[in-house]
Amino acid sequence: MVRVFLFLFVLVVASVVSLAGFRGQKFTGTPLQITPDMKHQPKVITQHGSAFFADNRGDHPLIPGTIPAGYNLPGRYLQTGVNNVNTSSTFTSEPTYVETGVMGEFYGDGIPLEVNEKFLQRGRERYEIFCAVCHDRSGSGNGITKAYGLATVASLIDDRIKSQPDGQIYATITNGKNTMGAYGPSIATEDRWAIVSYVRALQKGQSVKVELLSPEVKAQLEKK
């Protein structure tokens, strides 16, 4: 039994040493792949043909009228056009305060675009499309997702969020945080700032004193 063990041990050691001696050598034959995994999956390779398409081309021209994600039209933002702050076509990933919400090493404060009624209305529309599902329409964090188990949604009218600079809220929308995903690829730069402006309006609306309201607004509230 011991002889068999020693024989097998010597055989294994000799095999390993022999194979190790071929390191760095190049073979002309097809290598043996025990687990090829996804190396040979059917995928489109740049400047290669593809049998998936009828014309056997892997690369195809862009659909007429399409532009890269995040690209701005000259003189206006991609989606809204309510502020004319860009004079040339740019991608929305430049290291500026408008694009990042950061000034130097810190989050900046202040809305870098003109805030007017149309801008706030745009922010309300984008907020209700992208944000209300989690934060609800009032910003209290009791959106429909909470009923399905997502209990970590922050209240936007909480003092912690109120104390954050505008740039930090913008950066959170852009990059996401914790269980919140990044909306930078989905929401245009200007629309993100419009949402920040609307969030600020929600925060102020939750803390306004009744005596400061106009008689018209008080009458509307009494009807509700």
C-alpha cells in the first residue's frame, strides 16, 4: 500500500513539474478549454460581422434623429429648454457646479439656473414622475414603494434634508444613495435642478405659518 502511494505521489509531482515547464510557451493548436464560460457567447464585436442580423453586420448606423444619452442641443438643454444657459453642445458630465453640484471639495449651495414659475412646474412634473413613487407627492417618504417593503425611504421634509446644500441634493439625484438608484442617466441636468427647486418648495410649504397665507389660500385649505 505504501509503495502504491509513493508511486502515485511521485507520478503526480513529476506531472506537475513537467507541465510547469511549459509556462510561457505558445502552441499553434486550439487550446483545450474545460470551462469556456462566456468566452464564446454570441455577442456583437466591434467591426466584426454578426449572423444575428439579416445583413450580417455587427455595427449599424444610428437611427436618424438620435443623440447620445446626456447630450445637449446647442443653446438649450435636451428636455426642457426653459433656461438658455448653454451656448454650445456639451455632455452633462463636465466637472462644473451645474453638472456635479460640487464646488471644489464641497457641495455648493444655490440653484445655478433661473428659478421661475415654469421652472418649478417642470420640477413638479419630473418629481411626480421619478420621485413621488418613493417619497410621495408631499415628500414625506410614504410613497407606494413603502407598502411593498421599501422602508428606508428618506423624508425630504426632514430637518436633515432641509439642512443639506442644494448641490448635495442634486448629487444624490445624480448618483443615488443607499437604496436609491442613480437618476443621472435618466434625468437631464436642468430637470435635476428643477427637481431640487421643487423639493425646496415642498420643504417650505410644509413649514409655512398659517397666518402668513393669503386669504385665497386659506379659503382653499378650509374647503379641503
